[in-house]
Amino acid sequence: MRLVALCCVLAALIQAVRDLRRTRLPEPSTAPTRGGRVRRVAAFFDRSRPGRRLSVRLWRAQVHMSPSSWRCAQVLVAVPIATVLAAVSVGAMPAIAIASTVVRVGSGLLLRVRRCAASTALNRVAPALARALATELAASGSGAQAIAGAASRIAVGGAPMASHILQAAAARVVLGGDAASSLQRSIEDAVPDLRATSAGARVGAVFALHRHDAAATASALDRLAAALEEQATLRSDVHAAFAEVRMSAAAVPLIAGACLAMLLASDPPAMLAALSPPLLPLLAIAAVVVMGTSLGVRRLVSA
């Protein structure tokens, strides 16, 4: 009965999430009072200091959710975990505490692992960013108009990172900032730890030359976009080739170990001999050598 109840609860949660994604919220003027209060509470948390810190972490991890939505998602994940723990005879309060701890630690680890995702996303959209700026700069000859035009071009179906950078740069230009410095500051704000040799930094550096020759800068941006696309294609091919080597370095020792375990399990005398000296130290040394070699190969092809 507990298993049936657990399945019903999980099915209800999944259906609720699907209905929440499909349901369109009413307009603010016709929304119920309770919905307006919920939105005000969510907006207050998003503007608070913890909400702003969480927003920075979410952006660096390229998780496109507001802080309040992230907290709601954590609750939706913690409820099934607490239900499972309660179904296996864990108390209500310990189940809630364990579920909340697991969700907070897991989400923190996820954001920490993906803390460099913003830099990767910028390098991925750098060719599109350079090409949009080149097109608009060749058409208008003005850096400010090029940023505004590229922002409107990327905003329709473009990448969130490129759209965020161009819209921030366009806002700075409207407030009276220089086009090149506005774009550079927007890139630095979007990815604070960006290296000077990265693709996004090179786009900003080349665009700064538009003050001297807009046509030549547009042509340089176009060539830079082509070079970055070719570099990305070459890198993906190299990663695909290295992935086969890494998989082989891990799969071959695992298959050999599994075959040895199956052979020893089917022959009890051989298992007793393998688990006793002098074979046990030799097998342990061989396992350590194989694992070290496998890790060395994976590290070598990952460099």
C-alpha cells in the first residue's frame, strides 16, 4: 500500500508540474489577489540580497531561472524525496530535514560545477555576436547604431548570452556611453572572470577599432567570426576523437575486471586462491597499475 501511495503522489506531482508549465497566467489587472501576493513575495525575494547573490550564481551557471523559481524547483524536488523517505518508515521531520539538506547540497554542487558555463556560453555565441556587429557596422558605419541594430537582430531567436550583452551595451549607449567601452563593460559584467584571449574578449577588442575605420572593422569582425566557427568545429572534432580514447581507457579495464570477477565467481577454488597470498597482493598491485594508467591516459587526452 505504501508503494501504491508513493506512486500516486509522484504521478500527481508530475502532472502538477506539467499543468503549471502549460497554464498561462492571467494578466496582472485580472489576476486574483492571492496570485498577486505570490508574485510580490517572489519579486521581493528576487530583489533581496540573498536573491541577488543567487541570481549571480544562476547566471554564471547559465541556469535561466529567477531566484524564486529556483527555490520553487528545489521544493518540488524535495517533496518527492521526503515522500520516499516517509514511505520507508522515516519520521516526518527527519524526512523533511534530510530531503531539504540533499536538495540544497545537490543544487549547490550543481551550481559550483557549472560556474564556468557563462564563459563557455559566451565563447559559443561569439561568432554570432561578431557577425551581427559586422553586418550592422557595415550598414550604418556607427558603433552606437551597430550595437542597437545587433541587439534587435539577436533578440529575435538569438542566444540568451548574446542578447544579454548587446541589450546591456545598448542601454549604456543610450545613457551616453561610448560604444566600444559599453560593449566591453557588458562583456566583463556578463563574464567577470573572462580571459583576455577568449573569443568574447577578442570580439570586444576588434569592435573597438571602429572609431578609426568602420568598414575595415566590419570586415575584420566578419573574418573573426569565420575563424571562430572554424576553430569551434576543429575543437569539437578533437573532443570527439579524444572521447573515444577516454571511453576506451575506462571501458577496457572495467570489462577485464568484470570478466575476471565472473570467472572467479564461477570457480570457488580459484576465488579462494585469488583472495589469499601470494595472488591477492599481485592482483591488488595490477589493479592499482591499471587504474593509474587509465587515469593517466584520460588526463593526457583531456589536456
